[in-house]
Amino acid sequence: MKVIEHLNKSKSTLFSFEILPPLKGQNIQSIYNAIDPLIEFKPPFIDVTYHREEYIYKKLGNGLHKRQSIRKRPGTVAICAAIMNKYNIDAIPHIICGGFSQDDTENALIDLQFLGVENVLALRGDKVKNETSFTPEPDGHAYTTELIKQIARMNEGTYLDDQLQNVAQSNFCIGVAGYPEKHFEAPNLKSDLKYLKQKVDAGAEYIVTQMFFDNAKYFSFVDQCRAIGINVPIIPGLKPITAKSQVNNLPRNFHIDLPDDLVEALEACNSKEDIKKVGVEWGIEQSKELIAAGVPCIHFYTMSRFGSTYNILKELV
Ligand code: FAD
């Protein structure tokens, strides 16, 4: 079932999760271990992130280095199929522009269509490490709007090869990312929102936000979206804090702010357990306010750790 149908059908706030594929060489059981405890909260869908190649430099032993491409977390599509098969829950693969030609994208979408996947979260992806800025493939997409347009064309039965006859239309529900604290490359939030509207106008049916820790930022973002005519559901994304290092890592990696009260509470902690407790309490308070405001769904960035998300949800349902 499509995400938009889940959202339209539900009368109360839903809870969805985002996981990442295990490191190459690990077993898929680690994914099931992360999902199993969360099934009691009846997630309508589970997102699976996509991780493009990285480049490492291997020593050759003669003073020279060899540049080698590796993918540390392959398996997004297979994990989606496994989740749908094992749990009968919709799985949303993330599909990115980076590293994909238009032909690669079309073939990836055909794989998903044949597997019965009806949803995708369309993203640009970040630059590859060692590059100064995001570089699309020569025939790839520079921005997510272009990727959405390709998916929307397939939904209408238009493939890259216009000689194809009697083609099957795909039927993907497309989600996109939104940034309450703006995307780090955007000159300002107004500009970022203009491009977010382009994504929706191109065919995105819902938005999932980057994580935030101050609900006021989400509410203001939603207001600003509505003011410029973005009328699709905007799903808030929450991440439970589980480690003290995240006080600095989350702002650095995701270009977001942590509120003073949260930073002070985390800095006062003396043990990992205390940190997790603060993270869970903050997540409960954020969730309660969002639910009271009538959000259609709360999306938890569970990644491979389910414990704190479980403890938050236990207090909510
Ligand atoms: P876009 O919407 O293309 O925007 C990128 C930047 O370009 C923004 O600053 C925007 O304002 C600007 N822009 C957009 N269109 C134009 C235009 N036409 N002209 C000029 N400027 C423009 N990354 C992964 O690699 N794998 C994942 O699985 C993944 N999952 C994610 C899930 C969520 C919910 C979120 C919030 C992010 C995720 N990311 C993932 C990270 C994402 O790929 C990065 O944040 C990326 O830098 C931007 O992606 P986007 O789709 O928002 O890009």
C-alpha cells in the first residue's frame, strides 16, 4: 500500500521507522533483531536507507596508493523485499541521484516494481568523500526534482527508450526530504522551500523531515510550507539521543541545532544510561506535543538501535 494511503486512512498518529542496511559481511538477522521489538507498534512502513560507494586508498607497499571504490552497506532493495515478505509491512527504499545514470535509475525502479514495492523516498544524496561538492553522473540527476520527474514519467508509462511498445506503467508513491533548519547548502530557508515546492509540484506526495530537537522549528517550517502552497503531509523525523558524542556529532553531520536545555541535561550526565534516559525523555516530550498537534505520523530514525525508540513508544501507546 502507498504511504499516502496509510496517512490518509489513519485517524491517529502513526509511527514509522528508518533502518540502515548492515555493514557488508554482516547477517540480515541484525535487521530483524532491530525490527522485531518494534512490530508491536504496528508501523505502516519502514524506510531503508541507501548508501553509495566510497573511495578508499589502499597501500600498495611501494609507497604508492591505489584508489578503490567500496560500498560498505549494500542491500537496500533486498532488505526491502525481505521486510515485506517477513512482516507484511510496506518497505520504502531510499533512491538517490548520486552514482546513478538515468539508465541505472530506470533499471533500479524496474527491479522495485517487479518486487511489488510501491513507494520510494527520492533523494539527491551527499557528495562523495574527498569531493568538494555533489557531482552527478554525466547522464544523472543533479537535483532530486529531476529524479522525481523521471519516476513520474515512468508512472505515466514513459521510459527512456521511447521506442518501447505496450509498456507497463509503474505506480510509485514518491516521498522527499525537507529540512526545518534548512539544507546546509541552501543560501536561506526561503530558497530551500522554493525547491521543496518544486519537488512537490514534480510529483512528491509527502515530505519526511530531517531530525530536529525543537518542535517550534517543525511547526514554523510547516507554517512556511503551507504559506507557499506546499499542502502534502509533512512527517516529522525524530532521533533519540543515545550517546554524549552526539551533542557535537549531530550538529556537525546534520546541520541542526540542539536546544540549550537538552545540551545542559546531556552534559550533566555521568553514564551512558543517564544519556539514554535523557534522550528517551526528550523524545517522549517531543512526540507528545507532535501528537497533540495532530501530525499524521512520527518517523523515528531508529537506524540499527531500537532500544530508545521502543522506550519512547511504550510511553505513547
Ligand atoms: P535536493 O532536494 O536536490 O536539494 C539539495 C540542495 O540543492 C538544497 O540545498 C536545495 O535547496 C538545492 N536545490 C534543489 N533544487 C535546486 C535547483 N533546481 N537549483 C538550485 N538548487 C537547488 N542520503 C543518502 O545518501 N541516503 C539516504 O538513504 C538518505 N536518506 C535521507 C532521509 C531523509 C529523511 C533525509 C532528510 C535525508 C536523507 N539523506 C540520505 C541525505 C540527503 O541525501 C542529503 O541531505 C542531500 O544533501 C540532499 O538531498 P535532497 O533530496 O534534499 O536534495
